[in-house]
Amino acid sequence: MSAEAERADVERLVKEFLAEHPVDSTPDRELRGARFDAGLAFVHFDKGFGGLGVSSSLHGRVEQLFLDAGAENWAARNVIGLGMAAPTIHAHGTEEQKALLRPLFTGEEIWCQLFSEPGAGSDLASLATRAIPEDGGYRVNGQKIWTSLGHIARRGLLVARTDPNLPKHRGLSYFLLDMTSPGVEVRPLRQITGQAEFNEVYLTDVQVPETDRLGAVGEGWRVSITTLANERVAIGGRDSRRGDGAIGTAVAEFRAAAEAGRADAASRDRLMRLWTTAEAARLTNMRANARARGNQAPGPEGSIAKLSYAELNKAIYELCVDLRGIDGMLIDDYTESSPDRSSGGGTAADVRKAFLRSLANSIEGGTSEIMRNILGERVLGLPGEPRTDRDVAWKDVPRS
């Protein structure tokens, strides 16, 4: 089937589905469950697991069709689950583990990501959380940090060290952690916005069954690469409409500033430069997604979208705050709260909070410096940075 015919067929299926399940009269969770059963959850996944086995380029199109029909947008409410956990489980999971995909998509189970640690951020493979084999499973001890939505998550993507005698990349294993397990403690991390969207998670003698290991023992880094590649696409590679998102907010702020007499030629020039950059990034994402075929995993080129998004988002919200004048230095409320959705895309109602939140964009999901390294080494083929600990047992690598 040609790409055009495949697209037309999927659009027909969505139209027929919406006729049978009207968005305005079907409860959200029931609608999402029916979508999964019809293969319209992740259309590029295998049949029986929320998909139709079609091109991954059609996933964004299907999402947009449901949003246009008035369906609720879950992108921020289960950002780790939909953007990272689902493709990782689909790629590496057993039949039993893939059964987790349905409650993930319906929103019954929110997911979080247990990767970063106080001593292992950009150098993730140096992580120290231990998973020791014990009684048909593993006993896990360690600490994770910057865990988005960990306070409401039912499941977590956990990477832990199962063999300290191997080099850091080869001694890791990957687990699907039940966040309600005894020994899992979630503590909020208050951000400069006042929100506690992130958390630190302490794992003390947590029992993880063998059935919750994703992939083979020692294959944790390989599985993690699937998660990280999809994370970059989830953050920066989504299709969008012209003028949507942060740049649309900037246009509205400029118009308000112009009416109040605060806008000038310099701010207009900044806005137009940002608009053209945002449009170029949007079209680049659309072109990249259109070229996708089958259900292949994203490659290192996904770092382009993530890097562009992070730097652009910060610049756009900086303009928004500047357009507010003196009012841009004030914040509406600093009460601590624990949101039920991610604000990583600048979804805060107040642009001043959106600006403060955007400062994390160049850190979370891989720093901009790491993105440049990936692009230089894995896309452009430039020489890599020296890595003296590549073949040294993790236990023998000096740590502070």
C-alpha cells in the first residue's frame, strides 16, 4: 500500500470510529479504551497492542484528528507514559508486559522515569542504584532525582546496576517498577515556579519481581537508548500547527504590548526572528515525521528537534516577559503545589511562570551540550570526546 493510500485508510478508520464513539457523549476513559482496542492509540504499534502496524509518520496525524474532534489532550498528563514508556515496552517487552500498554493509554496508570541520580545526570551510565538478584527477583536500593509526576505515578521506568564488576554501560538492567511497592518514597522538589512537578525518589530494599525486568540482564543501556531517543522526540519533535504553542503566546503578548505602547521596532524584530525560527523548526519536524516508515525507533537525529525546541522555547518566553515591562518581574502566586501534569512545554497560564519553567528545557531530557555531542558524533561523524572509563569496571571508576 502506498503512503497516500495508507494515510487515507487510517483517516477513514478514525472517521468511522468517531461516528460510533462521539467525543461529546463518550466518557474520556471509555473513549481512550475503545481507541486502544481499535488500534488507534499508537497506530504504528502491532495489532492487538493499540496499533495497526502502519507507518509511524501517521501517529501524529491520528492524534491531531482526535484533538480536532474535541478529545482531551493527554500529552502533558502522562508525558512519560505516552512518549517514552509505551514505545520502550512495545519494542522490548514480553507479551505480559505489553498488557501494561492499555491502562497506560487510558490514563489508569501514570508513568514516571527513574533515570537520573544526584551523581549521574548527563553521564547517566555512571548511575549507582543497585539491583541485587534475590529470591526470584531483585532487591533495589538507591536514589533517583528529577522524577516528573512521580507523586502521582503508578509505574516507573527504572534503570539500576546489576553488575558493578562490568564497565558502566554493560552492568545495567531495566525494570518496570511498581511505585506502590514498599520501600518507594517520593519527596517533592519545589521549583522556582513554586510548583513541585519534579520529585526525588528513595528506593530502600524495594522488591522487584523478575517478571518486571524489561530486556535481558545487563541490557539496560540498550533498552534505555530506546527510551531516551523517544524522549527527545516527545519533547521537541511533535507536529504542530502554524502559530500554535509558545510562538502563538508571544504574538498575543506583542499585540497586548503594542496596544499598551510598550512594543517597539526592536521587539517586533525579535518576534519576527523567533517566528521564522519556530516555523522552520515546525516544518523540519513535519518533514522528519513524514519520512518515517514502519514502527522503527527514532534515531540520533531526534536530538536536532530537542536541541532546537529547548533553545527556542527559552528565547520565546524571555521575549514574552520583556514585553510585559516592569510587570514581567512579578509573579502571580508562589504557593507550592503538586500539579497532575507536566508543564515542560510552557503550558503555564502566566507567561512569567512559563519563562521560569522554560529555563529547565535545556537541561531536562538531555542537556543542550549532550545533544550537540550526539549530533556531532553520531550524525556528523566527528571524533568523540575521550572516554577513559569506557572499559573500566564501574566499581573501579573514581567517584566523588
